[in-house]
Amino acid sequence: MGREEFVNIYGGIYEQSPWVAEQAWDREGNPPSARLAALFESCVNDSTREQKLALIRAHPDLAGRAAIAGELTKESSEEQRSASLDQCTEVEFKCFQLLNSHYKEKFGFPFVMAVRNSSRREILEVFKRRLENNPQSEFNLAIDEIHKIARMRLFSL
Ligand code: GUN
């Protein structure tokens, strides 16, 4: 396949960040599929702090405005649905809104967690716990979670 097709297929593995697939192609051409996850990861890990921050910020809030408005990417929508975030009770929904805004105020980026197959209760517990972290460890955790999300997206292609 060519670069355009490669980026069409893999451009959504990292949320709204096709530059990861573009860089992967530019580094290694048409890599074998067994190598893709590791290659994408190293492209992200080798990027600047600003690029990593933009990558984290490309993620929509969990059970947030974009989710309600039906404006999520196909991948994010599937992940949020698999964690039944589209079925929040009114109280859970309010909890998410409150946590989302506290988290962004404290860290300057949205809370990212690989939520596929987690329950709403588990997600809310992790969310509250992670709000207590310091900014550097939360930045690193967000990138780790983004790699987990990417691996799951890759496997479900
Ligand atoms: N975890 C899995 N997908 C997503 C997403 O789109 N946004 C956030 N914040 N976390 C996720």
C-alpha cells in the first residue's frame, strides 16, 4: 500500500492525530503489521512535550459535551459506549461533568483512561484517585493510557 492508504487506515489509531501514522510511514515505509504498535509508540514517545500535550488534548471528555452532542470520532464513541458511558444516570453524569472540569482546571488537559470494558463505577473511582496525582505523573499516565487505547484500536481494526 502507499502512504495515503496507510494514513487512511491507521490515522485514527491515535485520537485525531494522523501525524503519528504519517511519521511511522516516513520512518519505515510499509511496516509489517506485527511492528505497528511498537512503531507508533516510539513515534509518540520521541515527539516533543508540546506534541504529546496536543495529543492528550485531542481526546474528548468522557461522558462530556461532545459525547452528548454525538460529535465523537467513531473510535471514541465505541469506547465510551463499551463502558456504557452513554447510559449514565443523572447523578453519574453530573459527577463526570464535575470531575472533567476539576481535572482540566488542575492539569490543563482532559482525563484520559483506556475505558473499554470498564464499568462506570470503576472509571469514576480511578478518575477521583487520579485527580490527587501531581501534574508530571498524570501527564505520563495519560500517554500510557493513550498507548493502551491505540493498541486496542489496532487490534479491533
Ligand atoms: N478512553 C478511551 N477513549 C477515550 C476518549 O476518547 N477520551 C478519553 N478522555 N478517554 C478515552
